[in-house]
Amino acid sequence: MTVDVHAGILDRGLKLFGLIDKLVGVPSDEEIEGLFSLLPPDSRENLTALLAPELREAGLVFLNAIKQWMFDARDARALGKKIVLVPFNFPPDLVHAFDNAVPLTTEVLTTIAALALPGGAGRYWDFMQSLGLPDHICSANSVEIASLLSGKDFLPDAIISAAPGACDANSKVHEFLSQYQSIPQFLLEVPVDDTPEGKVVYGKYFRTLIRQLEELTGERLNEDRLRGVVERSNRCTELYWELFEYRKMRPCPLPNLFNLFLAPVRFCLWGTEAGIRTLEMMLETGERRRAAGLYTAEQEQCRVLWVYTSYYFDVQQLHRWMGKKGWSFLADVLSLYLPQPIDPSTWDTMVDGLVTAAWEYPMNRQMGTASMSRAWVSDMVWAARELGADCAIHCGHDACKQSWSVVSILEEELMKQAQVPLLVLHGDSWMKTTTPITVIQQELEEFIGNVVLGAKRSRRMVRRQRPAAKAADPVT
Amino acid sequence: MDYINDINQTFENKHVRAFREAGGKVVGFTCVFTPVELLDAAGVMPYRIKALGHPETDLADGRLSRFNCRFCRSCLQLGLDGTYDFLDGILESNGCDQLRGMYENWEYASAPGFFHYLKAPHQLHPDALDHYALELARLRTALEQHFGVTITDDRLRDSMVRHRRIRAKLVALDRLREQERPAMTGSEALQVVLAGGAVPASVYEELLDRLAADLAHRHVDRPRVRLLLGGAATDEPALFEAIEDVGATVVADTFCFGARSYGPLLCETKGAGDLLRTLAEIYLGGSRCPRMFDEFDGRLAFVTEAVAEARADGVILVNNKFCDLHGFDNVLLRMRLEEQGVPVLALEKEYGSPADHGRMRTRVQAFLERIGGGR
């Protein structure tokens, strides 16, 4: 017997995000408190965090953009459009370039459930288990897929499965949905071959996917429409890199929660006006805070790089809590996607640009390569140096067999190459019951307090005790 | 059967030792989409890495984690503790994410002499087949360069013929196993397949001929319940014995350490001329592994046909804890088989854990009672 699911994530998300329409202009703290007052504490706390004073304008733009993204999907069928379910490791720009299709991203919907819906992602997870699926599968995708399997949510017209080669769990859960609900599945395999030939075959797969989407939508991928999307994607890319400069600053003027905004912008809104507006508002916030010398704590104590995902079920008690302690959340692997501009000259240059973009998406660029450890180490050593990280955290999402299987190599190499210590935690990024946030806080406090800040204090003491070189040497 | 069982008593058996003493090189691999014909044609002995339910994982746990499947951890353990030091090289493959991690750690920690990564696509798209043929060409070059040999088309063709013959002999043994009174038990059949991955092909062919003659008039007890076993990488004779000990006979299986490694690979292929393209078609087209992401119907048909041919009363689908591929596939297979009226027991187990046997025994007993057998 399966667990009962009363409503799907999209429907519930639409109702909840519809609340945002009640806000006029930039609301006060009291207005936000009043708006969310009837929600259960978990949902209220997280939504309030997304509209915290330090990021309120950007938060509003972001929430409205996500709300509109969900409404577009809801209205798609009535407008004769197809709903295409895509995973996070795939550029939605391609689907946006079709007039008759809208993309919905599995993992973003899961995050909405985990973060905003009363009760979090638990009931969907339970439903998945009640089908007999193992408890070690990845909640990032299986929570939303459970919603679809339950028959209480929208059903997509097609599924793009872009993880074969990069993630078994992601690929299998999409295949499972395809089989269970008889929905066509289009594969975009990552060939784990870093040579030019590997890239060529990936390009071929990508073009096959375009043909499948054309068949689904009954529409050719129009060059002018594609160019419009690509130009907007390029604007997003520019803004991303401008924001990246702010992430490098000391103290980092960007609120920690901007990392949470960056991922859905890439996974859902890239190539759209909504994506551009969100990034512009984030940039404006960053500049305003930089100019005013604002930081969320008295001073920046520690710069933290999350080498994989982080935790998304209690952002008030993770991202904002870290900020208040003076710990900057520099990036996680989902916000560290390093986009490149696409040449808009011709249909082929644009498609080639999208191929490269897909190739470089988070997870593909680390786990979809010939060596997971080498690619991951290379990215994280670069990021640690570029962003000036004092330490790194691996959240230890228990379903991720790839990262768990090579994190020992990353740990050794991060220390060897960048002198950055790595804390390996264990917890589910989307399920609050696996490791409670209070335990995670405790572990972070111990690690940062003792290993990172403790080492900084020791270095300062050593410097104070050591005589200055010039004073000690009369010759110089 | 003793001459088969003896082979699996040690990892470096007498045939491996003899081969190496004669100057031969041995390369380890794990996945059944590895074209052993290429290694054979290079004069290199392909050795199928296994763990035989090895319960120790302390060295491997320092590199992998407890969230990785224990089959991979056990294999890595044997790589790190020196058991597999007799291998002259390792052939990595992307059978699953965890195997990739296992190989990366093996390479990182102990730098084996020959190390090559064979990347197999996860679909049968014509571009994927072309890409796999290219990968096979890369493997051919790597073997030639490292071992200083030339793999001629003639040698490769001869090797392909031999391995096709071996697979046909294994299929013939399956027919003996499917009889009203089977010629051997499931655990004995597993030993036969395990031995095949641990001896040179020429030796194996002779052993199979001898075995076929020995089994021609041999019968085990008439099974009270005829079972098909399928699911995740299972090279544990003890597991088969535990299941057969409670009153069933495993008359067929669909394991990669079993029928999946020869039956589907026996297929005739359309490819002509280009041997590597032909091998690509044989191995990808014949893959019944859940790592292929658009071939579920083929896997279901493989199980359904095996159930019918062996007249199995029920199916047990086992899954090693933390195996995503079979974790998903077993559920879908169970649903589809039950729709067809085939009783199924889905059994998640901890690989190489004798402590798990008691729990599994109880569940198997209950299943056998449900389908009308057991003791």
C-alpha cells in the first residue's frame, strides 16, 4: 500500500507563491510577518529568510520570477504548449527557445517543496519509499518525481534525461517516471570522454534531442527566436561574472542566500527577462552593500566554500545563521557554474554554444568527465583560490555515490594544493529528518571555531612572538 | 565439479600463476561490456575482478564511504591489501558511478602498471555505437602500446570466434540446468561463471567441455521450487547456497556474474567488416544491465523469457544496499512481472555480510511458502 499524497508540489507551490501577489512595493518587516503568519513555522521561517532585510528587493524579484515560472507551466496546456521536465544539469535556454514548450526543473521543484511547503519534502519521500524504492536514492530529484508518480501533480509531456554518464540515480529516477507514467524520455548522455571526439558525440546527441523536441512541439527551432534567448543568456552570463567579482571581495558584500538564488536562475530562468532582472537586482544589492560597507556581522570571520550542494530545508538556520556569525557562504557547486558567452552569429554557432553550456553544467563538468576526482579537485582548488576560501565543507548528501566515492581524494588534494581544510559532514540536502540543522550547526561551529579560526589565531600568535626580520638583522 | 570449485578458492589460482610464469600478463576488469576478445587477442589474460563476498572493507572505507556499495568496497579492499597485486593492469569501466569511484581510488592509492578507462555509452543510439567502437579502438591502441604487441584483425577474429563458442557452451549448460531434474544447482552454475573470469579462455573452453560431459547424466534432486535469481552484482556462492538450502533450486539467473554475461552476447550482429564496430554492437546491444537508460523493455523481456524457459515458479530480485541501478530497476521489474502473474521477492541485502543471511533466509522461506514450496 502506498502512502497517500494529497496534492502535488506544483499545485501547492502555486498556491503558496500566489501569496506574494499580496505584497505591494517593498514590504516592511511587519507586512511580511503578517503575510506569512498563518503558515507553519518551517515554511514561514524560510520564506521570511528569502525576504530578509539585507536582500529584500532581490528576494522579491526572485520569488516573483519563480512564481511566474510555475504559473507559465500551469497555463501551458491551455495555450497548447508542451511541458518538458528537465533536470538541473541541463540548459533550460533550449526549451525556452521553443514557442510551444515550457521547461520545469525537477530539482528546483524539490527545493521548493523542501524549503517552502509546509511539512517540507517528507510526504513525497515517504510515497517514494512506499513504492518499494530504496532509501538511498537521491531526494533532489525523487521528491518531485514522487509528486508526479502520485498522480496528484501535473504530468509532463516529455522528460529530458541529461544525467546518463554523470549520475545513475538521476538517470534512473527519470527513467522510472518515464516507464511508470508512460511519458517519452529524451536522453542527453554525457559521454565521460573529455577528448574532442567526446565533445563531438555529445553535440550529436544534443542535435538528436533538438529533433525530438521539434517533433514533440511540432515546431522547428527557429533561428531568430533562438537568438533572442541566446542574447538574454549572454546578458545573464555577463551579470553572473560581475556578481562573481563581488563574491571575491573581503568582506563579501553579497548575502549568503544569493547562492540559493543563483542556482534556480541558471536551472530555470537562464535566457529569460526574469533571469536577467533577478541577477540585476542581486548585483544592485551587492553594489549598494559594498558602497555602504555593509556586512551581515560585525566582521567577516571566515570564508566558506561548499564543494558540493549545501542544505536547502532550513535556510534561516544555515545561510542566514552563518551570515550572522560572520561566515561568508562563497559558493556551492550549484552556484559555481561559470557560464560562457554564446556566439549568436548563426543557428549552428548558437547550438554549439548550448552544447558547450550543457557540457559545462554543474555535475556534468565534475562527474561527467573522464576522472570525477580530477575534475572536481581542479574546480574546487580553483574556486578556493579565486574566492579566497578559508575552509571547505562537503555536506555529505548521502545519496550521492559519486561524490562520496572520491571525496577522500578531494580532501587530500584541497589541502595539498590550496591549503584548505575540508569538513566532511553527513546529511541529506533536502530532507530535514536525516541530520537536523542544529547538529549541522554544531559541527560547523566546532570545525570553523577550532580548525579554521583556531589556526588563524595560532598563526597570529606566532607572528606576534617572532621578531620582525628587519629589526633582527642590522645589515638590512 | 571440484575442478571448477578449486579455481574459485583463491583469487590467484593455479591457472593464473601458470599463465604469468609463462610470461603472460593479466589485466583486471569488472563489467560485462568489456570486450575480453580484445585482451585475448593481445595475448593478455582478462581477469574478472570479484570479491566473492569478502567481508573486510577497512582499507577501502578510508577511501570510499559507507554510502558506497559494499561490492565496490570489497573489491577495492582486495586491491589495496595486496590480494590483486598479481594483476599487471586495470581496465576501468563506467558500469556504475560507484565502480568509477572505486577505480579512481585504486589508481590514486596504488598506481597499477597499466591503467585504461574504457567508457561505454548508456544507450544504443547509432552515434553511441560509433563512439563505443572508437573507445574500443583506443583500448586496442593502449594495449598495443603498453604491452608491445600488435592486435591483428586475424587474431581478433579468432578470439571473437572462440568467445562466441564459449558463450554457446555456457548457454548449453543452462539448458541442462533448466531440465525437470537439473544437472546442477544454482550455486554450482555461479561457480562455473566465476571460474570463467579467472582462467585463460583456452583453459576455460576445455573445462566447459569436460563439465558438459560430466553433467550429461548427472541430476540433482527434483526441485520443490524452481527459482530465477536476478539483480545486482552477486558473486557470492554463499548467498545461492543459503537460498537453495531452504528448499529451492535456482534454475536460472539474470546476473552479470551469470547468464547476463553470455546469453545476450551470443546474438548475431548486423555489423560486417569492421570488427570493433561489431564488438560494439555485440556488447552494447547485448547489455541487459540497468546502466542502459532506454532499454528497460529489453531487460524485462530477458527476465520474462528466462522465467518461461526455465519454468521458474518465482523470481527473487536481489539488490546490494546502495546500488542505485538495481534499486530502481528491481522495483519496475517486480511491478511488471507481478502484472504477468510471476511471484517476485525483492530482497535488499548488504553485500558480503553473513549477518544478513539469517534475515534473508527467513524472507526466502516465507516467499517459498507463499508460492507453494519450501521446508
